[in-house]
Amino acid sequence: MSELSELIQINKNIEKQNEEIIRLLKIIAGEGDDEYVELEVHQDTVDVTLDGNPLVGEVYFIEDKNVFRLSVKNNDFSIDNLTGSLRPSYYTCQHLVANESYKQKKELPPATVILSKEQSTNLPETLRMCMDIGAKNVFLPWSSMTQLIGAPENLMKIMKLDFYKSEKQLIEKIFPESD
């Protein structure tokens, strides 16, 4: 009976988390209480915007409420924190994309953010930051899709969310082979 009680409690916690995720996603999409939206959405806005096209070998991503730019050039890479001084913990996925961009001599689409599985754990907050910096395209791992169940449809109009199942599929989506 103890295991059943634990499962019931875990299920209740998951339900509460899902309700909070849906509430935050509605706020991002502008479907929440206007007064609350003003306080919630603009409280921690960042001063970074994704203007123009990224350079070849350049990728933007968000981790722990920080916006990063990873740049690859001549087999070297650098990471710049555009909003603070912390270093990212997870950037393998972004490094792979930046390397492919440099190798193919193609830039990413304008205002694109790449997120890894680790960076998608607090998806509502991360998507709010994406919106604040002007992201138009956000590539997310397929596993994060469950966090969007019940999300407002308006969210998809604000930003193009593109899901990938593997890093190989991500590369194929960003850099389709031209015939």
C-alpha cells in the first residue's frame, strides 16, 4: 500500500507541474490575466536581441536564464555569455551545429535558438526568454514536446517550434540538402 500511496503522490505532483507549465505557456502566448502577464513576463527581461542573421559558425542558445553565443572558426570555438558571466554546462549539440554551419559555409536562419535536452527542462521559462530576445525559430528535442501539452495555439504563431529526435535530424532540418 505504501508504494501505491507514493505513486498517487507522484501523480499529484506531476499534475501540479503540468498545470503550472500550461499557466506559464498561456502567459507567454498572451492569453493570461493582463495585469499578471505584465508582472510575470517582463520581470526578468533580457537586453539581448537576435538582430540580423547569425554569422557562419554561430549558434545561439539559452541555459539557466542566460543567453549564449557559440562561435566556431578555424577549428576553434568560443562561447560568449551575452547576459551574464556564467559558463554553460551543456553545449555539445550547439557545438555540433556550429561546426556543420562552418563546414558547409551556411548560416542558420535569422533569430534561431538551439536547445538541447538539458536546456529544455524548464521550457516555459526558456521559451519566455526566447520570446524576449526576439527568437523566431526554436529547435527543441522531441522529448520536450510533452511540456507543451495544453499550451495555447498562439504560442506557435509567436515562434516556430521545430522538434528533433536526434542530432543528425537536427542537422538535416537546419541544413537541408539542396538538389
